[in-house]
Amino acid sequence: MHIGVNVGGTPPFEEILATVRAAGELGLDSVSFNQVLGWDVLTLAGVAGREAPGLEVITAVVPTYSRHPVALAQQALTVAAATGGRLVLGVGPSHAAVVEKVYGASPERPVRHVREYLGALLPLLRGESIEFAGETLKSTAVVEVPHAEAPPVLLSALRPAMLELAGSTVDGIVTVWTTAEFIATNIAPRLTEAARAANRPRPRIAALVTAAAAADPVGVSRQVAERTAVASDLANYRALLALQALAGVHQTAVIGSETAVAEGLRAYASAGVTDLLISLAGDARDRTRTLALLADLRRDLS
């Protein structure tokens, strides 16, 4: 299992670079970035890839409704070239409320939207010319970026239809707010079977997990609950929480002593996760302890 650090929110730019450098110096595998309404993740990925040459840089994820597939292909191939082929492009449709209120688009039938979006994006990333005409998307184009190879593409997928689309079409998925048990019993089997049925390689499963080896686990857990309360109210995540018999997304966080956190994160490896993307919680000392733990765990699991 590969282990990396996920940078979410809008921390100062220099703080982001410090986290990237720390991940590289500790020998971790990747750094990933969330796209909300702050920093642009592909720009960050390009900078991070130059800052820490050994790391994969992962977008987790770029909302599809915010960028035409031609524009995304151009930007992704540029970052892939700039980072020596270390970009992993995570994409996803976001949430209905965001799609409608922020992007002014219709959130209806997201699986159809994503299927058509990938139908245009994937050949463009391979340097192929497209003449695509679907129900929601039309485009005639070719993207030419010298010396850029198509990056692996991951799809944010949690429910059956999106998992089946991901398994049959792209290189894997990105999950969030999912326990190791839920991945093992509900996500990994369906995704793997869809890939097998399509004669595709075993897919990557990148899991975003909040974690902290904390001096005050109760206090950090309370902070995480407060910080993630908005996410717990989103319709997609409410449905996901119901399937896991959880009340809030904070209950998927792995917080405690070094021993407890290591045990909790190892469970994700056993569940079939290939890429663990850790969002650090707690204060500066907790984050330092957690990074050291991740480095030790990465060596043990390599």
C-alpha cells in the first residue's frame, strides 16, 4: 500500500510547500490535493511535483462540471509533462448542491454525465482526436502537449453505478469518509469485479482518511467533528453514512495513540486499499507525530 499526505482546505501557500517537502523527505509516496473553492489543485500539483521530485501528485478530485474535458486534458497533460509523468488525475462530479448553485449546471443523472465526460477526456489524454457527440457533451478536438504521457485517471466513486463505471473505464477510484470495513465489503468487490468483467487491470483504490496520532485524542476528535460538520450534511455523504451506520463523517477518522492509529490504518491495506491519502489532524506536534508514524508504516508495508 502506498501512503501519502492529503492537503485540504486553503492553508497558506508556503505551508502547503512545507508539507510537500516533509512528505518527500520522509520517503512517503504521494501528496494529494482537494479541489473546493480555494487553491486550484492542478496548479498545486505542478508546483508540488517540482518541489518534491520523488512524489506522485494526485488530484482528489477535480470537479468535472467546472472544466470542459478539452481544457482539463490540456492542463493535466501540462502538469504530467512538468512533473515527469507523476500526475494521477482524480476527477468526479462533486455534489448536486455545488453543481447547481456554484456552476449553474444540472446535477441530474451524474453517471451519464461522467460517462460522457470520460468518453471525451480519456482519448484526449492519449493524444487522440475526438469527434464526440453525446446527450450532454459535444466536442471536436485534439490536444497536443509534447512529451506528455496520459496520466492514470481515478474517479470519485462510492455508490454501485459509479463503481461499476470506474471499474470498466478508468484506473481506479478515490473514496472519502469510508471505513476500512465498508471498503472491504461494499467497494472493493464491486469495483474489482467490474474491472475483471471489462478485462482491465486490477484497479487502484485511493482512500482519503483523516488521521492523528494525538496527545489529546478526545480534543482532536471534537475538532474534526466541528470542522467536518458541513460535509456530514451533504446528501451524498448522508446516504454514505447511513450505509455505514454512522452519524457523522468524523466517525471515519483514525485518531488515538501511535499504536491505535497504525492498527487502524493497516486495516485499510487489508481491505484492498492501494493508496492511503492521509489528511492530518490536530496541532503541529500531533501532525509531526503522525507524519513520523506514516513513514514507519510505509516502510513496514513496502
